[in-house]
Amino acid sequence: MAALVLLLSAAAPTAHAASRWATLEAIHKLENPENSPKPGRFGELGAYQFRSMTWRMHTSIPFRQAIDRETSDAVAVLHYEWIKRGLEAARKPSTPYYIALAWNGGLSAAISGRAPRAARDYAQRASNLAATYEQARQREQEIARRIAEQQRQLRQLFVTDVSVAASVAAAVGAQ
């Protein structure tokens, strides 16, 4: 039983990272699917359409760097984790829906249940996209697992065939 608990706790960060990736990718697709470097209506920048104030909450890197996808991804992870901690502290689920709701409508609105309708619609779309991305990732992992198993079986057959060929050659040579 202890081994099972240890195994599950070791797998949890991986599962969380996968869910985080799917949620952030969904937010990116809703916010800036074309990766436009142009500022949004309220001066938002980058893949996640950060506002300057949100960006500065998490980094001292100049806000103009939000258009760099790698930098934007790193700050998005920081913002995601900040939202997640806030939701958990308020005893709210840190699901893709609630993460996206807080991302779009603000953490206090998500916690209080006073998020505007547009933010709730956004959160539902993000949640649906995240579920689709997560299912695709799981299918890819299953396919990779099956391919690895088939490759292992082929290697084993090759080893067996080589062993049989060597035995036959030895037997023929002994005659």
C-alpha cells in the first residue's frame, strides 16, 4: 500500500504538468491563436495577451518581451501557479475551468462567484479545449507505448531468429 501511495504521489507532478500544459495551450488559442506581436485593445501582449500589470506581478523582465513565446510561456506558468494557489487557498477547485475563469475574469471574481458572463463563457471554451488537448496527448502517449512494445517484440524475434540460425548453422557444420 505504501508503495502505491509513493507511486501515485510521484506521478502527480507529471499529471499536473500535463493538465497545466493543456490549460495554458487552450488559453493561448483563445487569446492569441496567430501569435500576433501587435498589442491587444487594452495593450495586452504575447501568446497569452498579458496586461502589463499582470506581467509585472511575476517578473522584472521588460513587458515588451511578452511577445517572445518562450518568455511568455515561462511567465504563463508562473501566473497559472499563482492562480492555482489562490483558488486552492479559497478552497475552490483548480480545474481548467476555474483557472481560465480567473485568468480572464480575475481571481477574486472567480473565487466570489461574481465573474461576468463573458468570463464564464471564456472559461467553458478553455475547459473544452484543454480536455481535447489532454485527450490527444493521452492518445499520443498510448500510441508511443504501443510502438515501443512492438519494437521490443521485434527485437526479441530478431534475437530468437539469430539464435535459431546460429543453432542450425552449428548443427549443419557438425554433420
